[in-house]
Amino acid sequence: MARLVMKFGGTSVADVERIRNVARHVRREVQAGHQVAVVVSAMAGQTDHLVGLVREAAARHDLCEYDNVVAAGEQVTSGLLAIILQDMGIPARSWLGWQVPIRTNEAHGAARIMDIESDALRESLGRGEVAVVAGFQGIAGDGRIATLGRGGSDTSAVAVAAALKADRCDIYTDVDGVYTTDPRIVPKARRIPKISYEEMLEMASLGAKVLQTRSVELAMVHGVPLQVRSSFAPPETGGDDWPGTLVCDESEIMEQQVVSSIAYAKDEAKVTLLNVADKPGVAARVFGPLAAANINVDMIVQNVSEDGRYTDMTFTVPAGDLRRTLDVLATAKDEIGYSDLRGSEDVAKLSIIGVGMRSHAGVAAQMFRALAEKGINIEAISTSEIKVSVLIDADYAELAIRTLHSVYGLDATETA
Amino acid sequence: MARLVMKFGGTSVADVERIRNVARHVRREVQAGHQVAVVVSAMAGQTDHLVGLVREAAARHDLCEYDNVVAAGEQVTSGLLAIILQDMGIPARSWLGWQVPIRTNEAHGAARIMDIESDALRESLGRGEVAVVAGFQGIAGDGRIATLGRGGSDTSAVAVAAALKADRCDIYTDVDGVYTTDPRIVPKARRIPKISYEEMLEMASLGAKVLQTRSVELAMVHGVPLQVRSSFAPPETGGDDWPGTLVCDESEIMEQQVVSSIAYAKDEAKVTLLNVADKPGVAARVFGPLAAANINVDMIVQNVSEDGRYTDMTFTVPAGDLRRTLDVLATAKDEIGYSDLRGSEDVAKLSIIGVGMRSHAGVAAQMFRALAEKGINIEAISTSEIKVSVLIDADYAELAIRTLHSVYGLDATETA
């Protein structure tokens, strides 16, 4: 007997018939003798609908109230799945974030899970019940509902798996695994059978939509094996034979490519501050207020100062935060000191990822050369031990991805 | 300074624009210097939508999970109204049932409020905040969300008003008051400026949709003056000058009609048990299991036994409970002992109501005569000190209502 956490995203629970399909997946594992906790997202479109209502109510709004409204989506799904499981003769009950409780910090709208009291859940599993946990939500220290930010249901699932010391956390989604890049852009993209936590972490944070960054990070820290699977595969005949992608420790993967995947993100925006004073402390004055406003700043480029007094500073933020970023910086204009402020959403961030980079030189140079040959200008660069990211004009994104996928030998025809 | 509870139903909060209109009503009272708690329903159609999802999931379902799903509706409205109030510069916060907390019993799906801990709400009002309370919901002793049954937001409002010792509870709805009968059936129906708790209680329980029975009962017990008002009247210029209906103590009403209103209900169903043993204890065996299943039985008629051994028993239940009622009685067939079981929804219950009946004889006889003159057959009768109800064929309901409205001198042209 194993203890499993199964997570189903919005498209997998888009309507009652699909939730019934999810229940069949759950039944398969229950009948195999496993203890099962299920984490569910809101029905596809529901979160967008609720966010739309909040924005219609007021463009700027209290994030406590935002959380109160949008958490309703997962609440509905959890109840419906529990009802369908019961109807199949499988004991089940729903658990809302505050009922578990899943405790978060007070960063409403993008909260982090601090602690899960798993006693009640364990007792429920011990009684033979399937625990259906509403994803994406918890309760903050102020006693109010907090949501984990978009995609947070993956994080809920891994956190529940860690708290329950589950043997595996299966993330069911609308694709059958993690691919070398987006197959809609590169038809030759291949499914990756096994990938390390670190590579998956980079992929997730660099734009691959299949798993949420924080969830991979949590899985790595707690050593929870993550499996990405398709919820649209036949639920009864499935089981462990399906293809999918296992996210696990690097040591469990025998053969490594230098570059294992290409990620891209079009939901970033570029912000440029012109003529900022080139002296110590200016970065703190720029990024301090943004951090205080819970805005994640990504790539940062500071040009070399021509006269040693003023410089330009460019960085990226999530496109959805661009307006707020510009507001925050405009408010702090006198304190920061700059001549002009510009924002643009017409950029894409492309990244090559692979643990093999650690032991191979010249990987980045090969990337820059390939892009240059296609006439693609690089606006910013950032690197880590296992990835290289570049910011380019959004119009060239698809061309660049196809070029790099081929250059690094990832195309199916070349390797299969 | 007064302390007010304002309650807004589903049509008053049907979309964000209407919720903005609700916020203007609230602002008027805040600007008049009052402390205000607002109780809101789900946006029109939402509860039906959620109930539809639950039924699609499984026709027979766990009421705990039902509560979990449908409570999401009021949750959304409470957050949206708080956001809009804040956007108008009025401090506000939402309160879910479990946050107040509003404690209920464990009759999930149709729970009763047992207690409201009002300390946190009082503190919130004391800080100058508008408390926006999600109606229709509370938390049961099992730690799970419980809903009060359809229309329960009125009850929430009165219970909150009683707990806060509010000066008045204003129920805003899509009509401008309580009428002598449904104006869609009788265009000559008139608005009643003042009505006693007792009459309102009978009207609500006998089918008038404007207020929920339990809410009137609670208002009467706790002496909370209830005012029914239209949320579609202009919010800024309104205030105490509007027409409406005040539900108050009988002693505050100077002039009483013998019959003050005609109520009707088409959502009842008739159940008949044929050849039940005519001996002590049989009624307990019939109605015990129904009470255990939380089914409210209304009019009960037991025919005179011809041979002293067997009799027929007829009673009414809410039409929505008919299937469940027949199931319960079929299961208990051996225990009860009957030859056949029949159910029909083609009935209507008509009632005449008035505290004046206490001191006037012949009111019921006048009703029976008027119906007989129109050839309308009476299938069952039940009476109380201040009302007479009859069950008739649903096809004759409109004719009967118009006839009685005229017979008891309620038509506008005769009295205005």
C-alpha cells in the first residue's frame, strides 16, 4: 500500500463529466489499495471569471477580498468531486484550506504555505476516506482565506504530499508529460521520461506552464517524487504503465543531454529607467518598493555609465504587474531620481536548460551565435549554473525556439 | 446614530453594476452616521447554477458537500461588495459564516442558526467598518459549512440584527413592499404599509415569497423591526421617506382588516397513503421517518374510516421533497402498512390571513362559499387562529385568488 496525492488542474475538472473522469482515476488507485488525497483546481474558466468580477468591482482592490472571492472556485470543485466519489461507493470528503488547516503567511493574493496540520487529514485517510482538498488556498494568520497565486494548486498538492509523507505526488494535466519545448511551436518536440528537480525548477520558473515553480521547489526540498500525467488517458486501464514524466533526483537519471529543454515566456514586460544616478544604494531604492508591493523582478541589466554619473536600468516583471510596477516607480520618482520611465510588453524570454551545462563549456556562446545568424537581437541576458536566458523581441520568439531546439539536438527526428 | 442591518437578495446583487447600486444604499446610511452590517445573497442565478452542478454530480448527495458547494455563491458576493465599498472610500470587510462565526446545528442543507458570536462583528463596526456578512451560511458543530436552506439570507440578516441588537433590519428586495396578494395575479393588489409579525409569519409560511418564514419568526421573538424596501429605488435620495412595509408588533398597527392578505403556494405536493390501519401509533410511523429525513409535512387530512379498520391519509410536502418523501415511505412500507402510495404536484394551497379573524366569526365560511360558487373543489383544509388554508386543483389557483381578494375587500379600487 502506498500513500498518493493526485492533483487535477482546471481543464481536467472543467465540467461535471470531466470530474467524473477524475473520480475514475481516483477509484483506480483506491482499488489498488492505496491511500489517496486529491487536490483540485477550480473548473476551467472559473478563476478567470471570478478575477474578472473582482476587477470589474474595482481595478485596485483589497487582496484579502480578492482571495475571498477567487477561493470559491476550488471550493466548488472539491465538493463536486467528493459527491461523485461517494456516488461511486468510495468514502470521501472535501477539505477547504481553513478546514485542514493549511496555514499561509499574510501575503494575500500570492501567499506561501507555512505549515499544514495534517492530523485531521491522516485520520480521514486512516478511516479509508479519500480526502478531497481544495487547492490554491489556505488560511492566513489573520484568520482570512489566502490564495497561493495562479497555478497554486500544484503547490498545494506537493505541500499536502510532503505533510502526509506521501510516496508520490501525481500531477494530472492536459498533456502527457514534460516536453523538450512547447509542441505547439515545435512539432518535433519530445516528451522527457525523467527530469531532475533542478531542471524542472528552471523550466517552470522560465515559462514552461506544466508545473508551477514553487511546487517543484517544495518537491525538491522535501524529496517528493513528482509525476506529470495526462488526465485524458483512459482512467481504468492506466496505472503505472502510462507514459509521463517523472521529476526526481538527478542521481536517478542515467543519461543526460547537455541541454534538455527550451523554455519561453511571453508574459514578461520590460521596464527601463533612464538616467538613474550611478551610485551605491540606487538599486535598493528601485527594487525595495517593488519588493514591498510583492512584485517579482526578474532579469536586471544596468548599462555601463558613460560619464560615471548616470546610467540606464532595465529589468523585467510579470506583464500582469506592469501597470502596478509603473505606478510604484512613479510614486517613488523623487526618491529614486530618474529622467524617464518606460514599459513594454513586446518581449519574450527564451531559455536553454540542462544540468549538463555544468560540465560543458561554450553552451551559451553556441546559443548567441545561432540567434545572431538569424538576425535576432538580444536585449538582456541572465545565466545560472544550468540555464541561459535571453530577452528578445516577441516577434522572433517562435523562430528562435525552433532554431535552438534544432541546434541542441532535441528534434525528434535527429534523436529518435 | 442607529445600528442597522441591511439585507440584499439575489436580484439586487445580480451583477457588479447592481452591487455598486447596493453600495450606494449602504453609503447613504453610513453618511447618515449609522453603524451598518450588510447581509448579502448569492448573485441571482448562482445558487441555482451551483445546485444544478451538485445534482448533475449525483441526484442523491451528501448534504455536507452540497453546503460546501452552494455556500460559494454568497462568499463571492460578500467579497465583491466589500471591494466596491472600499473603492468608494468606505472601510469595509467581508465575513463568511465560519469567520463570524455563525453557529448552526448539523442539519446540513437546511440548518438552523443556534448562536452568533458577535464580538468580532461589533469590534469591526466599532472601528467604523461596514461588516459585509455572507448570508445563508454558518458553521456546524462538525466544523463544516452549513447552509440555512433556500431564502436563508433573510434569516441570516435577522439573526445578525438580533445578535447586534440592531435598531432595524431592512430587507431590500425587488419589490417595494408586502402586498395584499401577488400583483402579477391580481393587478388590484395593494401594498400594506404596516403588518404584524404574526400575519407576516403566516404569509411567509403560506407561500408569500417576499420574506422567509424563519426570518420573521426570529424577528418576532427578538423584537427586531423588519422593513421591506425596494433596492431599485434611487439610493441617494431615498432614506426613511420611501414607501415600504414595516413588519412590527400588532400593537403598533391602528387599523386592522379582518383579512389582510391572500397567500398561495404552488410548490407543494400532495401525498396519499391508501388503506392505512386506523389505530393509535400509525401517524407516528408515517411521520417519524419523514421528520428524520428533514421533510416538512404540512396539511394533514385523515379520512373517516368506513369500517373502523382502514383509512386513507393525505398530506402535503414541499414539491422539491416529493421524490424523497415517496422513497422514505416506500422503504418504510412494511412498518407503516398501506396498500398504495400516490403523489401529485398538481395542487395549490390558498390561504386567507388576518389577525382580525380572531374577533370575527364566519370568515372561513365566507371563503368556502365563494369558492363553491366558482365550482372549485376543496381537497384539504387547515386553519389557525389567524388564517384559513385550502388545497385546490392548481388549475383554479388564479381564479380563486382573484375571487377571494375581491370578496374580502382588498381590491385597490374598492378601498383606496
